[in-house]
Amino acid sequence: MRKVIGIGESVLDVIFRDDQPIGAAPGGSTLNSMISLGRSGVATTFISETGNDRVGKQIINFLVDNGVNADNVYVYPDSKSPISLAFLDENNDAKYIFYKDHPHDRLDYAYPDIQPNDIVIFGSYYALNPAIRPQIVGLLEYARSHGAIIYYDVNFRPAHKDELMKITPNLIENLEFADIVRGSKEDFEVLYKVGDPDKVYNSEISFYCKKFIYTDGANPIVLRADGGLRKEYTVPRTKTVSTIGAGDSFNAGFLYGMLNERVTRDTIERGLSITQWDNMMEYAMMFSAESCKDIQNYVSIKFGEKLQDTK
């Protein structure tokens, strides 16, 4: 069975509306994607770290309970797990405050089993952090050498804009590793001070990676790919409770679609058909819309069970 391997941070998201806490759930961009995939019956492995505390145990138990292999989640013996405060505005979009107690950013893990045509997903500042860069590069090189497909979610937030000069070489290297790059308008406005998808693709992305997905909230999704492929996808209107996990669930749905379409390393290199792109985007939008219906950051268990029943 093909697997999805994710690497990223693990945090506890405490969610506020009108400055009052309304819920808490394990979070982190790639973790959210892993939970949505695990609930949908996909074989998943997550590489991360937590503190040696009640929150860390909760996160690991939550991963396992949702079908995600957590054997590669490293527990720091003398640290507390990170906390994120997410404040929802009137549009149910979130602004964040992060609290992290790790005394040293290091990542200790053994490489998981990666087979040809497995998918590796990575992104956010975690994928750029100089302190753990050797471990990130090591995993990406290992994945590439074993024939995996690599999906990169840029997910670069304003909180790190002062580090742009420092992380730019790592960003370029990530783009070179990636088979498919996804990013949002906000990401590229922070990184390049440019929001136009074609300018971003032509000037910053296409030299390194030819397959590019650009999202902008409820506005159309832009696809640009090799062979001159240009397409936009209208985002269905959805009544939202929270958009915290929308992009992460989009990623999960897209990867679910890749597996469903039997997209392989060879398919990626030859070029995806428009039908394959359409079907993968349909799953991506479906997963994203589903995650917005609840305060949690992932698709519901019921949604995942329905997908499995249709297999």
C-alpha cells in the first residue's frame, strides 16, 4: 500500500472567538493534513517532535487514534510542547500567537520506510528553519532517492518576514526538491511582495518546479504547469465555522486525489492529464470545504468513513 509521509511541527491550537477560548485541538500544518488523510483511510507516517508533558502525550495519542503512524515523533525529555493561540475574526480567519519552550531546535528521528511512489509532504517555516535544516534536507534526499513524490506547501507567514534573507537559500532548495508546489496569495506577498499568480510563477517558481497551485481564500484556484497548462478552478461557496485548517485539508484532499488517480513518479515526469488535475482539485476543494464546517482543523471522522465506504 502506498503511503503519505509528512514532516512538520506539532502544537496544541487553542482557539478563541471574541477573545474567549472556544476549543483546543492538536495542530500544525502538516499534522492537520495527516489527520485528514488518516481519517480517510490513507496509510500515513508523521515525523515531528513534542515535549515530554500532558500535551505531548495528547498529540501522540490523537495521531494514533486517527490512523497516523507516530513512531517518528520525537519526545524531548526536558521540554514543554508548543502552544498556538488562534484568534478567529468575523470571517472565521485566524491570527496566531505562538509559544514554544524547546531549548534547542533539533530533530532526532530515524528515516521511515519510503517506497517508490509514496508521497512526502512538507512546508511552513518548519521546512526552512536553519536549526533543523540538515534533517529536512536529509529526509528530502532520502525520499527522492527512493522514488517518492514530493509536495511542498510554502505556507510562509508574516511572523517570519524578518528572516527572509536568512531562509531564502533554503526556500529555493525546497522548490528544487518539489514535484508540486502550493502556496497562497498571502505567502507570496510576504515572500516576494507580489500577489499576481503569473508573476509569481514566471519569476519565482517555474525555474525550479513546473507544477504550481496558487490559492487565495474563496477566490479561484490558479493552476500553472508544464506544457503551458493554465487553468482556474472556482471555489464552491461554503458556510464556515473556522478556516484554520482549510489549506492543510486542501493539501490532504489533493494527495488523496493523487492516490485515487494512481499518480506515480513516472506520471509526474511524463505530465499529468487535465482530467487528473481536475479530479485532484475536486478532492482538494472537497476536503477544504469539509474542514471549514467545524472548529477542528481537519475533515470529520464521518467524512473520512464515507470516503472509505465508497472505495
